[in-house]
Amino acid sequence: MKDRFAPRLLLVTLAAVVVIIVWQSAPLVQLALFPRVGEPRIVTPRGDLAADERATIALFEAARGSVVYISTAERVVDLWTRNAFDVPRGTGSGFVWDQLGHIVTNHHVVQGASQASVRLADGRVFSATLVGMDPSHDLAVLRIDVGAVAISPLPIGSSVDLRVGQKVFAIGNPFGLDWTLTSGIVSALERELPSEIGIPIRGLIQTDAAINPGNSGGPLIDSAGRLIGVNTAIYSPSGSNAGVGFAVPVDTVNRVVPQLIANGRYAPPSIGVSMDPRLEPTLERAGLSGILVLGITRGSAAERAGLRAARTAPDGTLVPGDIIVGLDGREIKTASDLFAELDGRRAGDRVMLSINRDGREIELPIALDAGG
């Protein structure tokens, strides 16, 4: 019986010796197998970041310095003491447009503000002056005096060649959380939202990148690090992100911002006619659609092209003249339609105007004037 248990006893003894040796000579193995109370866990090496992670990090680090934090204040007058003071109004985002210190943001970020300050990514804060605003596209330009200090404008991309499904990145300051990066895709193109002046903002980029209050005015960037839009709105009954955000396309921004810098305002090209959108329902009841030409500016493109305005008969009734029904083959039903078609063109461009004249549709070539 004793001989039968001898091998087993030898094995148990050897195992005990091995455990004692490992326990005394390999503290790390000891800690991994038998962790002590209160001791930290051993860190597992991560390995290399994935290629797409490295690309996203590089994109953010390259673009961060071009994004700014905007704080606004509103001048308030105490009705009892007549004292005036500034109270904080809100915050938003923006980005460096050029090395002269021009900052692009949304019109609604600075609307009604008496003053604005711009904080750069390196912590410097500057008082900003308003250069120009365009509520029809929800864009505004500020300027800061950076002196000889170098600032980095974002590279400009294009939006005409965007594809649904491509990656996009938004950088901004949602809820005051500065320099926040979110990512997503282009969800849809050519979206439309109402503007503050009643003319819809058309051609918007829809994205599922998280865009929350405070992101307004910040850049939407493609995977090459180029500006492709200005984040402007979310669609959410609660006001929080709901996976549907909108951005003004960069092709529009690149057309509007230079005018704001040069003139303080944006004016699309004009054909030189006066109209009244309130007459559109009247035309519909008469079985017609389009824009009734009420007047023609002297020396304008419309006068050169031979358009005819409405006139008043001796009995006081309105005698219709030409009705604009199309431009370059696109149907025109409302003043908003005409504005949208002219908005994408420049002064001097030649277009074909479709006119309903005495029940007949005719085509008139016309060269657009500069906006007034």
C-alpha cells in the first residue's frame, strides 16, 4: 500500500516546489494569478492604432487650430436706472477664413449681439468686429486683430462633388464643450430649411455627425481635412441632437463670404424686375403660375432683354405683362425659386428666361446684372 502512494506523493511534492519557486522568483506572475487586495491590474499592451484611427487623429490635430470659440453679449438698458450693461448672450463656433483674421460663423450666432469675443485653440482671446452678415444663407463674418501672429485657415474643398455615404467630421463647441470632434457620413444632399427672411436656404448638406447647440458656425470637414460646409442647424423637437444635422455647402460659402468681406453684405445677381410674392395665390386662382413682373428697373438686364411689366388700365384694373415661368429650363413658380436660381450664378452670366406673354411661352436670353 505504501509503495502504491509513493509516486503520487513525489508528484505532489514536486508541484509544491515549483509553485514556491515561481512565487518567489516571478512577482508579476504571482500578481496575475493571485492578485492582492488593493493592487492595480496589469496593463495589457494595446498595440498599434488602426489606420482609420490614426487618420482621424491627424485630421483633428491639423484642423483644431483653425476652429474658434465665439462668445457673444447683448447690451441691456435698465429702464429704472438707465444704466447700460452687457450680459452674456450665447456661444457658438467659427473657423479662420484667412490670415487677415476673418472668422466665418453663422448669422444666428451673432445676430442681436452687441459684442463678440473669439478664443483661439491656443487660448488667446480677441475682441471681434462684425464685417458682414447674410441671413439668407445664415452666414456671418467677424474679424480679429491678430497683428503679426500667424493663424491657420482651413483648406477649402468643394461640395458639388459630394457623395452620399462619404465620411465627414464636425468640430465645434457643443454646449460650451470646446473643440469637440464628432464624425458621421453625408446622409443626403440638396436639403432645404427656412431662413429668417422667409427665403428657404437650399442645397444644404444633411449629416448624421452629431451637431448640437454650440456647434453652429463650426466647420464640416471631409476625410482629406478640407472644409466642405458650415454647420448651421439640427432637426430635433427637443433641441438636442437627433441624428439629423445640416450644413451650408462650401461652394455657397466660397461665393458669399468674399462679398461679405468686400461689401459687408451679399447680393445675388439680378435681372432688374420688381415683384410681389403676395400675388402668387392670385395667379394660381387664375390657372397660372410664375412671377408676375410688376416693374422693370431702368437700364437693367430686364429692360435690355425687352421684358414687359404689368400696367394699370384706365378703369384701375391691373393688366398683366410678362410672367416669368422658367430660367435655363428650370421651372419658376415662386420668388423663392427665382432667388435660388439666381443665387447660384454670378453677374455677367447669360441665362435663358422663359416668359409667359399673352398666353404664349417665349424664351429671352438675358445677361445678369450685379445685385443691388
